[in-house]
Amino acid sequence: MTENNSKKRSNWKHQLHEVIYEADTSAGKLFDVVLLIAILASVLLVMLESVGEVREKYGVLLNRAEWVITILFSIEYVLRIIAIKKPFKYIFSFYGVIDLLSTLPKYISFIVVGGHNLAALRALRLLRVFRILKLARYVGASERLVLALKQSRAKISVFLFFVLILCVILGTVMYMIEGEENGFSSIPVSIYWAIVTLTTVGYGDIAPGTFLGQLIASVIMILGYAIIAIPTGIVSSELTKTTIHQNTQACPNCLKENHQNKATFCYHCGNKLNP
């Protein structure tokens, strides 16, 4: 009898894990979509509450809606803890901390007098937008993009180092040409101007006054458009080479994701994956 109860409990936790942590099944996808809607609704409520006129007119309605969403988030948080073998793995994980921090403020505002002062703290709920990124785990393109970024990091690092050297050289040249009378008071300030100009930001707080300085500035501006496109080309090149064959399996023991298709055991802890 005890063994049957243990099997039923294990089967129940297995099904709960499939719904909450997986996206292969229709139930898992539905759960993610509902969660996404709840997150977007919570973000919208926080934004509306920050508008004084809306808060005065619909304050009670907004408060009730926030409580409904907070309770839903609380239930989800508890279910996520129940669904895995090692609850502390989730509690102290990145998403676990975000889930907790985005849920607590509403309860604190209920206990602490003057809860309206916690409006900024309740804005931590915006961090739950990171949960939306988890939905991309069953979109192969997002996984390929991450892998392409990792594979191209060496090339991008070399490119950024080159840009930094170029800014130092251009900043030094502009300091020598323009001088303090035109706002280029030091080499670091001139390097700052070169970075702002090269990235086509153009704050306008410092501007060259001589013809030669303006000519160099024009060349830097044009050069900036070409430089911005280079990292995109590097990543795109790696992206075309990248093929990935991963699924949405999340290990019920350690919560590691991105397992290969047809994998039976977790690549991190060796625990058997859900079929």
C-alpha cells in the first residue's frame, strides 16, 4: 500500500514537472502562455499605478487585480518547489530569486503601514519579464543565436579591442588639433568624444571648431556606420554554421536545460530525464 502511494505521488510530481518546466506538451505550452499573459498583466498594472490620475480613479480596482495576480504567482512559486526533487535548487536559482522578489512586495505592503511607499519595490515585478525569455527555450532559433554568440566571442573581443585602440588614437589626435579652447581639455575627454562620435550617438556637448577637426569628425562619423555593422556580420556568419538539436527537457533534479534530443540522462547530474 505504501509503495502504491509512493508511485502515485511520484507520478503526480512527474506530471506537474512536465507542465511547469517543460514545453513539449500542449499542457506545458498552455501553462507558459498563461504565465506570459499574467506577467504582461502585472507589468501593465505596475505601469498604470505609477500614473497619478489613473491611481486616484481606479486605485481600488488596480489593487484587487494586483492581489489576484500576486496570489497566482504565489501558487506558481509553491508548485515549482513541489515539482522538483531538490527544492533549494530552484529557490536559490536566478529565476527562483526573481520569482520570490517579485511576489513579496505586495504582501509587505499589506503588512507594513504606508504601503504606498513600496510602489518602487513592487516594480521589482518587472523582473518577472525574464520569465518570458524562458519561453524561447522551445524556439530553436534562440538557442542557435546564443550558441553563435558564444562561438563568435573571440572575434568580437578582438574587434572591440581594435575599436578601443582606434578611439584612443583619434582622441589623442583631436586633443592635439583642437586643444582646450574648443572643449578638448584632456586626452580622456577627447577619447570620450571619439567614442560618442564613432558610435553615432552625438551628444553635442563637445564639438570641433577647426576645419581639420571637423574633417576628421566627419570621417569618424562615416566610419562609425561601418563599424556598427561588423559585429552583426560576425554573429550572422556563425549563425549560418550553427545547427542545434536540443529539446525543452528540464532535469527534475538539477533544473538544467538544453538537453540533446533523445537524451535519457541529464548531462549535468546524470539523473534520469522525464520520458
